[in-house]
Amino acid sequence: MKAIGHFCKPLAPGLAAATLVLCASALSLLSAAPQPAPRGRPVQESEEMKEAVQVLMISSMKKALALTHSQEAEVIPKVQQVFAERERYARDRRDALRQIQAKLAAESAPEKEVLSVVRRLDDLERGHQEQELQLRSEIDRLLNTRQQAQIRIFVPRFRREMQRRIEDARKLTPRPPAPPEAPSEDDPDLGEEEY
């Protein structure tokens, strides 16, 4: 069995650069709650990059876990459900944060309304956590004990590898500094840190 740390073979320089460019804006996929496409980048291009990272992750995972064909047929759809759940949650969370921000901007908003949108966000977070735990449990039931342990090592390693590749790509292609943007009142991204 191959070592888990070698789930990605070295790529040719041109292919590596293309992969890095594809992965750069799809880093959001690798986080618990993906962010919208960066300003100025077409949504379609961002979606294609996200899909490329998902394909790379699934392909690498199949090799790292040495999945059988019957396991692949059941595990891969569950992994894709995890991706879809994260995207749904991120979209709903951004909407809830926009609503919270709007209520806070309206200084005369009744506390009951503010509390209502805060509770909605809390419910979304709870529901997402429950759904993701359920999907992980379903995936675990399809894996043997060793594979269950390996997937827990694979995912953080894959994320670190993608982050490293993205950083390497950024170093290879320096971007001119962007003009500073004034903060927007309707920017829903209040940060991904939990309070």
C-alpha cells in the first residue's frame, strides 16, 4: 500500500502551473464554508476551478485509501454530497449574514427581528454540522478501520498540499497590488472565525 503522504505525483512544470492557477481560486472549497468567487472573476471560471479541485481530491483520495471498485461506487457519491452540503451551507450562511448586517445597519430594527436572524444563523450552523456528521458516519460505514484512519489523515494533508501549491503559484506569478477597497456595508463576509 502506498504511503498516504504520496497521494499526489509531481506534475510537469506547465501542468503544475495550470493546476495551481485552477486551484488558486478554488481554495474556498477546501474550507468549511466556501466563499463567493473573487471580485472580477467570472462565476463560471470559479466553478470550473472548484470542480477541478474536487476531481483532484477524489482521485487522490481513491488512491490514498486504496478504495475497491465497489467502495468507489458508494463512497464517491457520499463525498460529493459533502461538497454539495458545504456549498449549500456557505450560500445560506452568506444570506443570513447579509440579513444580520442589514438589521444591524437599521439602528431602529426591533431586537426581536435581530434575534430572529441570529437564531436562523445558529440553526443553519447546527443543521450543517449535523448533516456533515451524518455524511461522515455514512462514509465511515463504507470503509474498513484502516481506511477510516487514513481518511482522517488524508483530508488535512490534501488541504495543506493545495495551500502550499497555491502559495507557490502566487510566488511564481506576482500580482500588481490592488487598489485598496473601501469597506462595503453590504459585504456579507464578516470573517469565517467562530466567536
